Amino acid sequence: MSLLEVSNLHISLRTQDSVVKAVRGVSFSLEPKDTLAIVGESGSGKSMTVKGIMKLLPKAGRVTDGKIVFDGTDITQFGERQMRKLNGSEISMIFQDPMTSLNPTMTVGKQIMEVLHEHKKMSAQNQKARAVELLSLVGISSPEKRFGQYPHQLSGGMRQRVVIAIALACDPKILVADEPTTALDVTIQAQILELMKSLQDKISTSIILITHNLGVVANIANKVAVMYGGEIVESGTVDDIFYEAQHPYTLGLIASIPKIHEESVTLKTIPGTPPDLIDPPAGCPFAPRCDKAMKICHLRQPENKQISGTHRSACWLQHSMAKQAAEKEEHHE
Ligand code: SF4
Ligand code: MG
């Protein structure tokens, strides 16, 4: 049994006069100790997917179809109250900007103790000991001293470490990190990612890492799901994705990872813009930007095809019939 099983998830966002189909048929599973990276450009539906799972959707958002099973329990229909019990203790989430998730008027130690108080029956003395232990776990030196300090007395990187400590306070089964380094400078980003990697050996929490940067996931994740236009277009192990990528969008992302030896960090990007999710395309969402697009790509959505035991890709190139049809087409032209 998987720790988290998401099947055919659909999420819509109502705007004043239209409905944005932000997530369309997303399925994935998370096993204990997995680190799954969900990768895609902004607007691809990656944040919305996890917000839908955690019932943290904006007011206009709604899960319209699909099933979410967490640790054997179907939580698809869970209301806010039931979910609150899970959030923070069983599933924890950290966000981009540590300042928005910390209380500026309370010492960091107190903030960790508060979470422990809310979810665990623990004496104040044990709460304090655990808080210090957590600060040390996330790589904060002199944790006893930092315990009594306020967020503004800490650097940005240290604040993000505190946020991670708070998220881990109750030994959650899943830690969701939504672009946890975006608000930080590059050196600190690397340190936080290094921390997340080192945590994998120390704790048994599974991690879902959401990022627009495929480059950062190779060292951290064991599984990758690439999202485009509200769908998972390719998924697999890190090796599947980095060495055996099949989907033209994934190949484009890989090509746009800046090389270390390149002096300028100008990003190669994939030309074109993402699809309009108010009126999603009938065929492959990537077709207008894909240099391999065939006729069928514009007409029919490719099925998400199993390539190996771990590897899936939703692209007509994986269908031998489509290739034949395309060849025939070319022949006739
Ligand atoms: Fe490109 Fe067609 Fe594959 Fe979509 S289905 S990625 S358009 S080749
Ligand atoms: Mg986002």
C-alpha cells in the first residue's frame, strides 16, 4: 500500500466569468521514504495539485474529480476540520517565503513548542527539549541560544531552517515543500537543498518537492513528475527522467538546465507560451510548442503510456501506430 495514492485528480478554479481547469487527470503515488519532485513552469498546476490534496485551495478552487488516499484512508471528501488534524501532524507543508509562515512576535522556540502542544501530548519541558533537538536537526548551530530568538534576529536561510523544523516537529509522514528556496539567494538555496537531502537519512518522512527548476532535483529526488498544462506529461525515477526522457517537454527542460561551466546564467527557454486552461486544447497540451508535433497531436490527447516499470510518458511518439500514421502522412505530402 502506498503512503499517498492520487488518482485522476481534477481541480477547477472559478474566475468571474470562466472556469480554469488547473489540474487535469493527475495520478501519482508516494511510497515511504520517497522524495518526489513535481517539476513544471509556473501555472502548470504543481502547487494546485498539492493544495488540492491538502485542502488548501483558494476559495474559488474545487476538486471536481479523482481520489486521494492517504495511508489507507480515503481523504478525498475530508472537510477542513478533519484535514486540520492531518495537516501539521501527518502531512506538513512549507512555503516559499519563511517570513510569511513565522510569527514575528514570538521566539522561534515558542513557535516550535506551540505546534508540539497542539498535536502532541507532551510536558512543557519535553516540548522544549524536542524544540532544541529539532533546531539542531535542521543544522542550526547553538540551538539553545537560537531557541530564545525572534525571527528578525535570524538570517533568511536560518528562518527557512526554522520553518522546516516546525514542519517536522510532529514527525509527519509527508513533508510538502513548495519552492522552498525561491525567496533565498543562490548560496542559501543550495544549503537548504543540501539540508533536505541530509534529512532523508535522518528521518523517515517522505518528501514532495515542488520546483520549476529541474536542475535541482537530480541530487535530491528519487522520483520525478513533470507537469505541463495541468497534466503530468512524464514521470519516472530520477534516472528515467535524466537519462531516458521521452517527452519533448522534459527534453526541453533538460536542455535548459544551466551547465556549471557556463559563465552566463542566461536560461535557454522553450519558445512559446503555456496553453489556455480555460479552454484546454483537445490534443496534446504541448503541441503548439512542440517541434515533433504530428497531426494527431493537435487532435487527440495522448494516453499516459507505461514505458517501463517505473517510467510513463504522455506523448504520441510512444505510440507506434501514431508514428506509422505520421510517416504515412509525410508520405502523402
Ligand atoms: Fe509533441 Fe505530439 Fe508528443 Fe505532444 S504528443 S509532446 S505534440 S510529439
Ligand atoms: Mg507555485
